[in-house]
Amino acid sequence: MREAGQRVQPNLSRFTVASIIRTFREENRTQRRPPGGGRLRLLSEEQERELVNMRIFEIEGRPVPHEMIFVDEAGFNLTKRRKRGRNIIGHRAIVNVPGQRGGNVTMCAAISQRGVLHRHAVLGPYNTMLLLAFLDGLRQHMFQLDYREPAQPEQPHYVVVWDNVSFHRAALIRDWFTNNPRFSNIFLPAYSPFLNPIEELFSAWRWKVYDREPYVRVHLLQAMEEACLDISVDACQGWIRHARGFYPRCLAGANIACDVDEILWPDPDQRQDAVVG
């Protein structure tokens, strides 16, 4: 953060910079809040980006051991199936699906370099109270892992990395992190799912669930549990490495192509649909 302050310093007093840095630390923020009211902006875009970027480096450079935990929620239901298949040439690939869609089952999960740490499924959407229960379960699981593993010189600090959805920022959630000093959280920028490796987990998880073709809700929950056990620690570590590969490009302000069409055809003119004569 000191380096960020030195870059911002030219047109601001050191007391103002120190206050901004302290606010970012206390609120565990990595991005600025949307501007509001009639006051003019105090920092330029480049200065704000420096403060946000240095927040990540500050955590990585702490002498206290820390562990990044990636958290998110995803929905499952009975009707989702593979949209592609193989059959004899000239014949349509057909798959049977349930007659009723059924209610959505929302799974909240957490991964780290140690694999899938904790998961909890509920019928319907997630909310603040359910998230509090999930965080309590995650805390208990992490403390059990610390107890089973060899003693370390210092207790590790756990950093929860998740998106900026509204109930992640609720007052009860902020109070939970205040009351659990060994945990802190970082909000990812908007529209950046590629920075959260748990998105890759849910993608693989869904395919493993749908391959089991559950037709009733009980079978769906059972398939979700079985499919999760098929996901290896090596896979989670690979997804984390892949997501971290975007960090330097984000800090450099690079334009990251995340859409398949943009990757295959970087030239926008080549992405136009062919005109049928």
C-alpha cells in the first residue's frame, strides 16, 4: 500500500492517502464504490486502480501465512442435460428428460489449494442467513483441518474471495468477519467470473451431475454429492493457477478476451456471421 500511496501522492496530501488506504483495509475492499452525491471525484481512474491493485499484493506479502478460499453459489435442476450428442449419421441424437423441471437446488461451495473444502445445498436461492450458516460451517471445517495437520508457527489467516453480489456485502456478513479475525474477505470486480476459479469447479461439477441423469430431486442431491467426490485436488489447483494467470494482465489494465469468439477470431470483422446468398 505504501507504493500505491507514493504513486497517488503527487496531487494529494499524505494524510488523505493514508485515510483512503485505512478505509480500504478496514472494509476489505479491492474496488471503489460507485460515485454518489454532488461531490467531485477525489482520485483519477489511474490512482484508484493503483490503490485497488496494491490491496492484493499487500495480502500476498504478509508475513503471517494465509490461504485463499474461493466461494460462490450455483444452481442445479432436473432438466439440464447435455445439449450435444452422437448418433448414427443421419439420425438425430435424442435424450430423455423429466416431464417436470423441479425446483432449483442452490449449492454454495468453497475451494482452495486443498481442494473442495466445504459445500452446502438448499432448495431455492441463497440469502444472508444461509450464507452465515455456510460461513460457520466453513470456519468449523478449517479449524478441524488446522487441528489435524501438524502445528504451524503461526495460525494461518483465511481470505475469502468472492463476487460482489449484494448479500455478500450485508451488514450481518460484515459483522461475521469482524467477529472472526482469522477470516477476511475480498470482493472481485464486477463482470469478472474468470478471476474466480470456483466457476470452473461448478462447470465440471454440473457435467458430472448431468451425466448421472437424475430424474427426481432425491436423485439430484445424491448425484451432486457423488459428482463432487469425483473432482480431484489437482483439478482445483489447476483452476486456481489458470485464474491467477489473469491477475498480472488485469493489474496491467489489459483487455482480456473471455468470450470464445473473441479468442478464436481476435479480428472483429472475422466474427461477423456469414451472409447466406
